[in-house]
Amino acid sequence: MTQNATGARMLRQMLGQGGGGSLVDRIVEDLAMQIIDGTLVPGADVNSVELAKRYATSRTPVREALLTLQREGLVEIPARRRPRVAPVTANQIRDVYEVRANLHGLVSELIVRKAPDLDVLWSWQAKLVADAERDDVDSYFWHNVAFRQAEAEVAGNAQLARTLSSLGLRTLQWRHVSLSLPGRLDRSVSDHDRLLLAYRDGDAHLAVAITKSIIMNGLKAIEGSGWVEAQR
């Protein structure tokens, strides 16, 4: 994945890194990006010795980085075994997507109820349209993440935003898989356009339905792709 400015900034924010200036922060960010974009697949070994050589450091910063990624659910560190990218199951993905669909449905309901200025959402939508026209999956993915974060902020419920954030970085891996599948960008950008029109028209029922449909269609795309089975 090309680390565009939006992706790098958002990843650092999710990790609570601020400027992300330390070596540990850099290792965390690099590995997280590789896990999210599929360069490192679930179950793949993460060799701390090779990482120490790559970053010209001792194994201590590498261990600290891996512990951070373990807390975020991206890495497993089994006893007496090499660290690995955390495995994933179909049930795990479905459970998280069902929670996400309902939480984002509440976000949509709050947006319609509060009728805020939607300019920030339309600006992100313009970026999604441009990304889809270029078939730029990575840029679309990060701009989509930013769109969802902007929605949560516009909804004005800090606890809801924190709850969505608590689902963690692990969901980004799955969302990237979904958007990478054939035809998904065009479908996604069209659905987001319909969602913004529902917000504009003050149609809460439709907005909630579209939001849930967007997320659950992402789940269906993953399930239909055979991606989970291919990681075993």
C-alpha cells in the first residue's frame, strides 16, 4: 500500500502516536500498514530478528512494536513460538461487521436528527469519486475510513465515536480486502452518494438502511471471495 498522507495520518491517530517519530512508532506503523494492505496475511510469521536487521536496531524496539500490535489485535505472540499476524475466522468477521452496521446505523440516525452541515462529508465523497474513477483502491480505502470518521464526528456523540474506534485496527484489514474485490469501488461510491442524499433529505429510515447495507455488503463480498479460507 502506498502510504498516502491521509492513511499515514489516520493510522498514527488510531495508534495514538502523535507525530510517530520514534523508531518503535515507525516499526508499528510499517507493520500495521503491511497487515492492513495484505502484504502480511493472517497467520504469517513476523521474524523479529529480520526486523531488527531491517531497522538496524536491537530486538528491544521490535519487541515493543510487536507488543503494541498485539494489543491492537493485529499480531499474536504465542509462548515459545515466533510472532505471527493474528489469524482470522469467518465468525469473528461477521460478529464485528454486525456490530459495526448497527453502530454506524446509529451514527446515520443522529446525523439526520441533528441536521448538521454536510459539507465535510461531501468533500470526502468527492475524493471517493475521484479515487474510484482512477481505480485507486488504496486511496479509496483511506478516504473511506476518513469519511466514516467524519460521519462519527458530525453525529456529535463522543461516546459513540469512542466505541467505534475501540473496534480497533483489525477491522481495517478486512475493509481493505472488501474494497479490493472487483466492482466494489463503483458500488461503494454509488451507495455513499445515495447515503448523502438521504442525509440531505432528512430521511433517517433510508439513511440507516443504506448505512447498514453498505457495511453488510462489505461482509458479503468478503464471505463470497473465499479470502478467509485462503488464509488457512
